[in-house]
Amino acid sequence: MITKKIEDMALKEEKKYDHLIELGGSDYEIVDGEPDIRGWKVKNEAGQLIGKVDDLLFDPSSQQVRYLIIDLNDAEFVIDEDKKILAPIGLASLYDGKRIQASNEEPNVTPPVEPINHSVIFTVDEIPTEEPATDYLYNPADDGEVVVISVTEDQLIRLPTYLQDHVDPETELSVRHIFEGTGDVGFVVSSNSYDPADFYSHYHFNEDTFYSRGQQTESLPPDQTQRTRRVAARYDKSTGHEPGTIDNNEL
């Protein structure tokens, strides 16, 4: 009985979850016209460096990108070295140096210079002090090519470490709950609530939000064929397009 239990545990540990694969090293590529964001900096909404985009994790059956794989090695936080995390693509925004946050769209106006009043002389102790500015808004346009995601240091610490071929239902549910703020410390995740049929219809996986520079849409087309593909099988040079597939324009 004990031997059987050990064998079952070993089989469970060896089980691979390869329904999602990394773009790098696969037979797929970014479709023409879409930016390849691998290697781009990743920052939070305050402008703090989180890391860089290490790769994209996608579903080859639907050719939809599900997660950004983010390497936290250069994070401006106290985080375990060599840790990588998954960030659902619908929670991030792509900035290519052309988009400016709405709050920063107003042009900067230089205030007029007040003339010096020589009749007022202060000693060093009498010079009025000003509080440091606290209303600074990070402008991703200053960084050029950057991915911005709303995430806290606590979330980065609690997010599970990404392991290739080991993205199981518990991992994906943990990622969802932590980003939603419902996965407190000690929260137990059960794969019983994981329904692969509709899990990716969640707004976390809305690629259009990411690739349309953060312009969120409320719902996703239920039919996967109606969603724009961001990755595709490498072209068969002899036929002009992908083996066994059709072009987006033909949908």
C-alpha cells in the first residue's frame, strides 16, 4: 500500500502540463505587424522596474497568447533571485513610445518667472522650505518600449515561480486569485474550480487589451476563431502561408 502511494506520488511529480508552450524554441512566431516584446522592460504603474519579458506562453491549439513570462532578476524589490512569474496578458499594457497616459497628455506649461524682490532678505534659518513633490505620475512614454502592469511587491513575492511544462490548474488559479486580490496568504487553491472550457474567457486573457495599448474591452468573443491571432505557425515558404491554417484576412 505504501509502495503504491509512493509510485502515485512519483507519477504526479513527473506529469507535465504542456497545453501552454513558450514561443521561444517553438515552431511558431509573432505574426507580421505585431511587436515582439521579448526582452522589453516591465514596470509597474509607479515606474518601478519589475524585470523583463523573458518569453510568451501561448496555447498552440488556439494560437492565443495567455501569459507573459517575466524574469524578476532586475526587479527593484527584495525578491528571490532567478525567479520568473506569469502575468496574464490582459492585465498588462504595451507602450512603444507612442502612447502617453491620459493623465499626462496635457502639455507642460512653464510658469512665469517672478521678479526678485530685493527688499526682502532672509537669513538661512528663515528661508521657507517646500515639501517635496508627491504628485509625480510615471509616464511610460519616457521609456520608449516598455510593458506596464499593475502589481505590488507583495504580489510579486506570493506569485508562484514559473516552471516550464509545470503550469498546472493550481498554478493558474493561484495566479488569478493573487492578481485579483483574493489569494491571501494561506489561501488554498483547489483544481476542482478549474474549468478548461471557459477558464481563458476571463478578461485576464484579453489580448486585445494588451495590444491595443490598454483600451479594455468588456467581453471576449466566445468563438476562438473570431479572436485575432498574435502568434502563428511558421510559414511554409512553398505555399505562402501556414500549413493547415488560414490567414487572418480569410476569417
